[in-house]
Amino acid sequence: MSYQKDFAWGCATSSYQIEGAYNEDGKGLNIWDVFCQDKGRVFEGHTGDIACDHYHLFKKDVELMASLGLKAYRFSINWARVLPEGTGRINEKGIAFYNELIDCLLAKNITPYITLYHWELPYELHKQGGWLNPNIVEWFGEYAALVSERFSDRVTNFFTINEPQVFIGLGYITGEHAPGLKCTLTDQLIMHQNVLKAHGRAVQKLREKAHQPIKIGIAPTSSMCYPKTESKEDIEAARQAIFSIPEDRYRWAWNVTAWSDPVILGAFPDEFLKRFESVMPHYSQEDMKLISEPTDIYGQNIYNGIEIRCGEDHKPEYIKRDAGFPYTANNWPITPKSLYWGPYFLYERYKKPIYITENGCASPDFKSFDGKIHDGGRINFLERYLTEMEKVTDKIDLRGYFQWSLLDNFEWHCGYRDRFGITYVDFETQERTLKDSALWYKEYIKQHS
């Protein structure tokens, strides 16, 4: 068991969660800028207006990455920072910011990985219907073309869309996230179609404008499923469970296959078609060809999973967690085996080189009397998960791992309550302090590079 020679050891962030500078240098508003102004939506009224002030402090943050020996950095472009209205007018100051960030990363031998969409929908496009408007396919294509044209001379790795399960599931089904809507099932499935088609158009435009050969993928998420034992029956039950569609109509979006099957395999799973046949929008052959535009890599954000065994009826049976089961600070179960079986099942089905585009945990971090942050729980979490991930390296084509996250940041509707970073951020002073987990990760990278 060993990692590939050029394995991408990195950290991941997203623009709204760290950049701040929400109204500086010509940036337009996005849906999170507006959502956070509606008091009561976010924990204690927090906003991302300043966040980690990465917009002004990015050089220090790149120095932090270099000090940890990171080989790669995955970040998102804020769509409204480069196209304030979402289309048309280009904000050259926004372009300049990302150019300087990319140049700083390369100067430190850190490979940049760009995510086009980590939920930063320009508010001007939202007012025109956003993901409900079929024109968003071309809007997103225009945006992708700009990103490729301006950055692909130095950046060769791109992910189109981050966690469609989440921004549709929480933004348009439950309303917990921006833009805070509770849409009908019919509208949800129209948005599902537009997201898939927008991904395909972005793949086309990224390649069309690329200055050199590039690699493109998508970065979805979902709970992974892992077998209780390594019996053939339990493994098959876990395989069936991970690729199933939740029956709860409010959680249908939280799955792997409704998103990844059409993108990678060019077809929807039968279970999805049968369940939603009466409310699904029409898909033409041209639509499916666009959606399945060939990609090179596959990202998956993996945080936790569900233990499965084969039931007496030979169907997957979900195993109830015991009393005292370990959970993270934000109440997510700690399930290290999900970082073995998740990538294993995904590679088996999709046969694409895999990146773990996010993995990490929230921890109740605080400064001790010695001025340090002793986050032993996070070290325990990472060691357990990475031990499982290492076991699967000789069975699949695993290309990289991005720890979430480099910095404590704005965690969406939870504001600054949940700390996911390996670097402690004092949000009043913007002082950064490496946590014990950061130093542990540094040593782990050194030992496994």
C-alpha cells in the first residue's frame, strides 16, 4: 500500500467562506451576500462580509500552505467577483486577484485546483430565475470560458461544480442555505437538469478556451456506505445502498447516482427514472450528450458514512449506531471506513481517477494557556480516516486528498460556530495560528510523499 509518486496532498477552501471583501473592487453580489443580510437565517447573524479576509491576506495564507508542505490547493472562484452581473462585463480587478493568488501558489510549488462553482451564484442571475432558468446553461458556459481563457495558461486542473446535492438540497428544498427557498418537486428536477447541463457546457468551454491540455471533473458529495463485514453478501448490500436513491422526497437529492451516472455513464439509474417519471423534465439525446461530455477525473467530498449489512430479505439493512457512537462537534458521525469503501465503490462504478476533494471535521477548538490549539480530536479523526484511505490505494486510481479546511471559516448557516480548519482564525484580529493537527498533517505529508 503506497500513494502515487505525484499524489496531490492539499487543503480545500471556497471563496465565500474565506475571501470577505464582499463589496470591494467592483465585485457583484451573490446569493450568500444577500441571504446573510436576512437576520435569523445564519447562526447569531454572522455573515461572510469579512470572513477570513483572505482577499487581503492571501499571501500570508499561501505562506502557511508552503510551511505545511502542501502540494496542492483547491479553491473556488467567486463568479460575481469576475463577472459582477454573472454575464457580460468583466471585472478586471477580480481577475487580477485570482491571477496573483495563482502566481503565489506556483511560486511556492503548490499546484492550484480551481472549482468553478462552490455555491456563489451571482445575485443578478438569481433575480432572473437562477438555476430554474434554462439560460443558466449558457451563463455558466460563458463564465467557464472566461476562467479557462484567463487562468488555464497556469492552471491545468478544474472541477466544475461542488456538491450539487447540498446547494440544491439545502438551498432549494429545505431552505436552510441561500437562496432560502422551498421549491416544488417539479422545480427541483428542472434545476437538477440545468445543473447537469451547465456542467456539460462548462466542460466544453473549459476545453475550448484552454491554453494547454487540462483535466476536468465534478466534485459531488453523499454519505458513503460501508459493509459491516467483508462477506460477499454485506459488500454487495453496501454497494446497492451507496448507489440507491433516498425514498424521502425531501432528501432525494442526497445521492450519488442521480448526479454522477448521467455525467459519467450518460444515463440515469432506472430507480430514479421510475420514481420521478411523472415529474421529470424531458431529456433529449442532445441533452444527454451534453451532460456526459467526457471528463478526466472524479472528485468526491467524503465526511461520513452508514454501516450496512445484508438483511434476511437479502436487501441492504442500515445498522443503527450504538449508544455513545462518536460524533464530531457539529454532530456528524465519525466513520473512517467510509474513506475506504466510498472511493472503492465509486472507482468500481465510474472508472475515473479519483480525488478526495474534501474530508475533515468540526472540532470545539480554542486557545490553551500556552497559546496553542491542541485539537487532538481532529488528529485522531484524520489518522483514522487516512489509515483507511491508504489501504485502498493499491485497488483504485487515487490521485489526491484535500483536507477541509486550511482555515477556520464561515460555515454557511452555522456561521463561525463550527471550526473545520487546521489553522485557527481569530475573526476579530484575523490572526492565524497553526493547530496541532496542522503540524500532524505536515508530518504525515512528509512521510507519505
